[in-house]
Amino acid sequence: MLWHITAGLTVANRLSEDGDKQVLVLEAGPNAENLQEVFVLGLIGAGQALTTLNWAYTTVPQTHLNGRVLTINAGKALGGSTVINSMIFPRAEKAQYGAWGILNNDSSWSWNALLPYFKKSEIFTPPNKFQQANGARFERDVHGFNEEQGRVKVGFPNFFFQQWSLWRQTAMHLGFPASPDLGNGSPHAVGVAPASIDPANNTRCSAACAYYTDFADRPNFTVLTNATVIRILWTEQGRESEITASGVEYINANNETQVVNVSHGGEVIVSAGTPKILELSGVGNSSILQSAGVKPILDLPSVGENFADHVNSWVNAFTNSITNDLLLLDPTFAEQQLNLWFENRTGFYSSVSRSLGIAAPSDIFNKSEFNGLLEESEEKLNYFAALLSNGNPLLARGIQAQHRLALDLYRSNNNLPLEMSLRPSFFGKTSFEDRPARTYNTIVSALYAPLSRGRTHISSSDPFVPPMVDPAYWTHPLDVAFHVAGIKLARKMLTTGPMASIYEGEFEPGLDKVTDEDIENWLRGVVQSYTHEVGTMAMLPQGLGGVVDTKLRIYGLKNVRVAEN
Ligand SMILES: Cc1cc2nc3c(=O)[nH]c(=O)nc-3n(C[C@H](O)[C@H](O)[C@H](O)COP(=O)(O)OP(=O)(O)OC[C@H]3O[C@@H](n4cnc5c(N)ncnc54)[C@H](O)[C@@H]3O)c2cc1C
């Protein structure tokens, strides 16, 4: 039994290949595959705006971001966040996968060990001549081409904005290597990102498209949508040496409470809002559970801790080039473009992929400046581990181990702190009405390897009360330093090399933000979640405050695993 979905549907699909296994998936949202906000590439953002498809969690006021409450988007549909996400489908730096193996002393978590699974997860369509002419590249060795169903379709779109090419040239001018493939495990480069799309139809390929639609008639693979899981039920304690899940309680589309039993030898795989469900089931930090009115079953204090999320910010420049802003500025043009997509899959709405540049420390700091920052962070390893671990001494060791490894990787230029991407449009918080009615190019700078760690917990036993979410953004000063440097790099990218030829002045942050301090102060008022939250069911040894082992089994529970970010 599983819920849910990006990860969960993948596992459900693979398990149900064995006809002797009965697999049930419970998903709180609907099947939204037939909505044009989901399948039309250029309508990214429209799906997120549908409240029925987005959990839109809110954070507690963020101490380091002027006390602001931020929104964290997360898909609520069969296919999870892949139904509303931006479809960018590159991979991380090899050393990042290796870090899992090092922290867990398990070599099955490394780039080499995982690459066969990455290949098995996709049907990659190489770029055609038009896409190659627009910068798309690929390396055959790192992709999967097997056309069997049960894989995410990955490829490139039918429309490219001209400034993406100018921007890549500018990035190269500033020292970024040209990427032969952003999925090859060496993404410190600039290139065109592949996307999780079906290039034959120019449509989104969500996890539902990859792992469910073609398998809906598998007799042992059942999916219930609009089914919100409340808690896991346990066998009477004392009869088993380990605590055993006996069933799951959920609320169906008619608002009725239902129970489904786990068959003998069966497992529950949690892949959805996991900390909340575990805490409602009595698994977590006992004192947090008791204050919320839940009877503790297993004291596992790191559940919901170790929360990390990317945040982003931007520099937008006025431009004379053609951008996506035209869709908002001219509704007739927007209608024509949408018609073009439906007629022959061309035009603005057939575009999705973005050019990305992944920056290393050497792109943004000089060596002595960066060594100084690293030394400061090393001196304060204990302090930040204690601060970020919420009074949990084992997790403090786990966070310290993560930080030590991250700092070592920074020293060798193998931890990549920033994703830089060019959006051919306005991007930011200022509403359409409040900004000049012009076209913009925006460079978005996203903090990729944050050292800050926060938490999420229940505050009530009522399953309909949203969880408390505190990502503790920007708690670690190195996060702040990288983010400020990202804005300076974005400015440089907009104003040098070929990009300078289409630059007509800066809108935000605005040229009055001159010093690092000005930029930092502006950022504290605008930084927003990039909605890539991870880490709250940490895969770490128990001595480092872990929640799951390297087979994703929850410590202390007999038949419950976790499969999600
Ligand atoms: C707006 C946005 C843009 C993004 N862009 C990109 C991108 O371009 N490239 C990229 O690689 N990543 C992107 N991501 C991140 C990526 O989509 C996620 O990391 C990934 O989908 C997470 O997979 P998951 O299985 O862990 O969780 P999810 O995909 O979030 O799936 C969790 C599922 O569980 C369901 N659920 C939650 N609670 C319950 C409950 N109580 N009962 C039943 N079901 C429940 C949810 O409805 C959801 O369907 C983006 C994310 C968002 C939100």
C-alpha cells in the first residue's frame, strides 16, 4: 500500500509488475491529467494557481526574512508535484549523490550505483536538428532509451527564445563551460535543460503519465484519488517485537472515514506529507506529539526535522527583445499563441525548457574571500549543528556531518551553490498592475545547497489542521553570502557580453541597491521558496539522528518505508 506519488507511483508501478502483489495507492488530490493547465507546456504556473491542485503550505514567520510568511507550493493530484512543476529534468553533481553514501557508509548510494536507475526511469528523445541549433545537447551514455512504458518521457520543446542563446554565450564569456549534457553528473556549466515532456506531443509527462495512465487496467494496481490518508494503524503492541502497521485510515471523496487493512506480510510505503502522517500515527518526538494531543507509539525525535528548501530571487531587466510578457500585455496575441499550440504544437506555449547555468564557488568568490567564509563556517560547526537540531543531540551530530561534508565539497569546488536561469519574462513579486507595462528578461538565482535546516510538525491531532512549517530560511550565514553573490552574478550576466545588447535598464532590485548590505536587505524582503523541500525523514544512521535506513525502512517499525524527497 502506498501513498503517494511522484516517488510513490514509481514504486507502485514497479511493485505491481509482480502479479502476485496487490498494490493500492491513496492520493488526496484528483487525476488532473486532462486539464490543459497541466498538459500544455507553456501554461506552467496556471496549474499552480489552481487551489485544487496545490497544497500551498504556509510557513511560520521567518526570523531571517523580516518575519515574512512564505508559501511553499506542492502538487495535490495523481502525479504529485510533477503535475504542476516546471518540468526541468537535469541531474545533480556526482559528489552530491556520493554524499548520501558517505554519510550512510553505504556505497549503493553513489552516482555510479544510481545511474542505471536514472536510465531506467526515462525514455529520452535526443534533440532534433532544430533543437540542437537552439543549443540542446546530450551524451548517449547517461540516458535511457528503452521504449517500454513505465518511464518518464524526457526531451526538448518546439520553441526557444532567442535570448537563451545570447545568455549562454554571455555565461561562457564569464567562464562557465558549455555543458555537453546537464544530466551527466557534472552540471557546473551552462546549457539547455532537458524536460519531462513527451516530445512527440509536446505535452507534460507527469508521474501519472509515466507510471499510471498506461497501467490503469493492471488488475493488481488500484489507485484511489480524493483519498486523504489520516494515519497508520498498528497491531496491538506487545504481540510483535517491532511495531507493525496493520492498516491505514483515510477519508474518501464523500468525506467518510475508511480503513484499509495491510495483508499479512504487506508493507505501507509513505510517500506523501510524511512527517504529518507519521506524527498523527504516534511516531515522532513524543513531547511534540503529546502537546498536539496524540498518544506516542514510537519516540523518533528526528521525524519532521532536518528540513531544507531552496529559495530564489531575481534581477529583472527591461528589454527590447520578445518575451513571454507579451502574453499578458496582449490577450489577443495570447489567444493566437494558444491556438497555435492546439493546431500544430508551435508558438510560445510549446516552450518549456530553460537554459540553466549551475555556478560553483569559483564563479562568484575570489579564493581568499571564499576561504575566509569557509573558515568562519568551520569554526562554527558545533554552534550551527546545535542551533539547527532543535535540542536533538543525535541530529546535531547528523547536521554537523552534513555541514562538514558540504564544506569539504565547497573547498574542492564540487558543491554547487547556485542555479542561475534566464526567464524570458518578468519574474518576481511585483504585480502586473504595479510594474511598468514592458517586456523583461529575468535572471533567477536559486540557492541550491542551503546549510540552514528547519522543521515541520503537527500542532493538533485534527488531520485537517495544516502542519506547522518552519524552514528556518537563511539561518546559516553562508546561505546569505551565496545568495547575495547570486544577485551580483545575475547583474553581471545581464549587462555583459551578448546580453548587454538587449538590456534596457534594471527594474528589480533597482540600481539604488549598490552595496552587499543593500542587496542583502532587499533580499530579506523578497526571497521566496523554490518549493523543493526535502530532508524531513532523514536517511542517516541512527547515531546521526536518522529516521530511515538506506533501504528506506523507518527505524523501529517493522513494515513501513518512506519513498519521497
Ligand atoms: C511548483 C513546483 C515547481 C517545481 N519544478 C521542478 C522542476 O522543474 N524540476 C524538478 O526536478 N523538480 C521540480 N519541483 C520539485 C519536484 O516536482 C518534487 O521534488 C517532486 O515532485 C517530489 O516528489 P515526491 O514524490 O517526494 O512528492 P510529491 O510529488 O509532492 O507527491 C506527494 C503526493 O502526496 C499527496 N499527499 C499529501 N498528503 C497526502 C495525504 N494525507 N493523503 C494522500 N495523499 C497525500 C500529494 O497530494 C501529492 O500528490 C517543483 C516543485 C514544485 C511544487
